[in-house]
Amino acid sequence: MKYSERYERWNNLPQVFFEKAEELGDSPMLWAKRYGSWHPISWAEARDTVSSVSRGLRQLGVARGDRVLLVSENRPEWGLADLAIMSAGAITVPAYITNTVADHIHIVSDSDPRVAIVSNARLAERLLPAIRNTSSINNVVIMEGATGENEGVSIISWRNLYDSGVKAVDDVAEVVAATQRTDTSCLIYTSGTGGAPKGVMLSHGAILCNCAGAYHLFEADGMLELDNETFLSFLPLSHSYEHTAGLHFPITIGAQIYYAENADKLATNMGEMRPTIMTAVPRLYESMHQRIMAGIARKGGLSETLFRKAVTLGIKRYESGGLSLFERLQDVLLEKLVRKKVAKQFGGRLKAFVSGGAPLNYDIGVFFLALGVRLLQGYGQTETAPVISANPPSKIKIDTVGPAFPGVELRIAEDGEILIRGELTMQGYWNAPDLTAETLREGWIHTGDIGVRDADGYIKITDRKKDI
């Protein structure tokens, strides 16, 4: 069987995880930095934790179709909790760590979760008032912090939840085997163009469709090394972009995932763990550009001259498709003197940056391409799990968002709006049938974006429909 065929065979996200855990065993899966050094969790350890926490959740009364709220910063336990919730047949409801009490009240009231999982006492301070005022939640699991009763809410430690699951006899494999691609995997709240956040229902199949598209994107150019890629997770896992591209796609290819310490240490972390693929938003690339240019200006002299020449020639090569003989000779020298040094700043193994979440400034994009850094601009929405398209590594058109992924139907309406259909589309907005009917019509997601396609099928976003 070709590896690509597994994406069609897999029925749900926990099945993928357990299958890869069986294959990779004691190999490292998730990494976090503690007390100044990186510590791994192996696939086998992750499997045992997911199984036990899943049983523990069922001991708390979580049943198929129930919602479980997850409030945590990026860390290994985030992904383990997500997988454990789905392995119980339940639906993960991620929430941002920046949420206010009012934000939590809306999400808790709307999704009516059975249990909440929170990472620490600081985040619990804003979550507990929302639970006490709006919900029938009786149990909150805390990863780090004090346990006990809190005004009618029982706070249970992550460790005790794990231990209760170890002692339980529920068969996780049976629950996972009964979960279908069409079952809802998560409710991801998004404000979209305004108003109260809406819970986007995404099926297991929608996220698997995205993962299959990402696999084909890299595999087509021979870039993908199964079971040997390294991702650096930086964007919030509560956002659909990182949830799919930074967690579940790496799981499907057996990659290792490192969790960045924070924004200030991102560059240091890249140098330490040397990622091969990294997803981020345009703001990060703008920040990197500023930092690089500031460093070059401080150096001045020959270093600055060579760097600027490398950028100039790189941009010319990209925009015109070629260089003169003399320029090519210069470019070969600059490859060694400049571009290899830039590559080391990103760890030395980076195959591609992926940009999404907002439009990428052309000048920023072409700057990185000129320095030999593959920067693949993509496009998507939470309502499409989220990725619709991306530039392939072998043929980058940085002013576009690339062609649609395999399995994605895309058409341009008469008014120029981009319409999307396929397994990746949402099942609807939770408790909002009228809003669902506005966005999802006859199977087509009406994106609200205006765009065109070129002769190669590459999509260019030109406007927002509401702005016209």
C-alpha cells in the first residue's frame, strides 16, 4: 500500500495516532524544555497517557458526542488531551489562553461541555467563574495547580485523572474503532468577520483531508522523509491552523514536535532543535525580516554589501527567471558566503516555512526566497479545517496562495467570490443553523473572499466581499 492511501483508509485522528505509536514505539514524539534542557515524550509513553486519560474522562461521565473544554498554552499535554478526548468519542473545544471570563462564559454556555481541562491556576482563575455562572460542569482537570472543591466544582489533577484511567477497564480501542470520519472531532470558535464567536464543527475526515493535502504538497517534490521530520510548534494550538498543520499533520507522518518556549526565545529554539518544517503567520516573517536587516546594518562593511547583493540577485532570479553569466558566478559565491549562513540561523535543516492566517507582504516573501529560504504562502479558513491551498515547494508564486489541495473543489462565483466544496468543509456552526445556512449552501463554503485563478490554477486573493 502506498503511504498516501493510508489517508483514505484512516477513519479518525486517534486511529492515526495509535497506529503511528505502534510503529514508532520508543522513538521521541513530543518535546518540551524544562529546567534549561529539552525532554522528550516517546510515542509509546504518549500512547499510554492518551489511553489512560481517555479512560479517566469516561470515568468522569464523558460519553460519545460530549464536549470537553481545553484551555492550555502550547505544551505536550495539549495534544495528549486532545487525542484523549477524541479517543473517548468526545469532541474537543479548544479555547484561547487570552480569553476573558466573558469569552469563556460564551463558549461554555454555547457548547455545554461535560468536563474542562485547564493547564494551570492562572488560567483557571478566568475559567472557574465562567463555569460557576453558566454551566453544569462539575469536574475540572488541572495539569499543574491546587486540587479540591471550589464552590461546587471539583478540581482534579491531571495525574489523578491518569491514575483513574490506568485502573479502569474501558476498551479505548473499541471506542476509537467505532468513530467514523463523519463524526465531529472538534468545535473551534472563531469570530470570523465579527460578532460573537461561532463554534465551527469539523469532522475527523475534514482534518484528515487537510493532512492528506499537506502530505501531497511536500511528497510531490520528494521533500518528505517519513518518520524523520521535525516541527517547531509556536502558534496557538487552539487555532485551527496550528491544530491541523502543527499537530495532526505531523502525527500522520510520524514527525517529532518541539514546543517553543515563547516568542522571545523562538530564534534560540530554532537553532537548538533545527526544524525541518515550520508553520507561522506573516507577522513572524515580518519580525524575522526586521531582525535580520537590523543585524546586517549593525555589521555594515563587506558583510552588508554581500548580503544586499545576494538579495538583489535572488530577487532578479525569481522575478526574471534567470541571471547573466557574470551574475550567476557571483551568485554561486554568495550562496556560500551569505545564504548558507542564513540557513544556519534557522537551524540548518529547514525545508520550508509555511505562511498562512493572513496575506503575506510580497516584499517580505520575495526577500526570503532571494535568500534561498522556501516560503510557501497558503490560504484557508477555520470553516475548511483550515487549509484550502498552498504553494508547492518546486514552483512558488509568492504573490498567490498556490493551487487548491487534492480533494478540494474550488470555483469562482459570478461576483468573484471563492467557493469551496469537499470533505474539508465544516459540518456547520454549533447551535447556529441560520448562520450555517448563510455560509454553507448546497455543500459549498462561501468564503467571503474575492479571487482569481491563473493558467496554472494558482489562486490570487484580491479582496474581501464585504469590502466591495
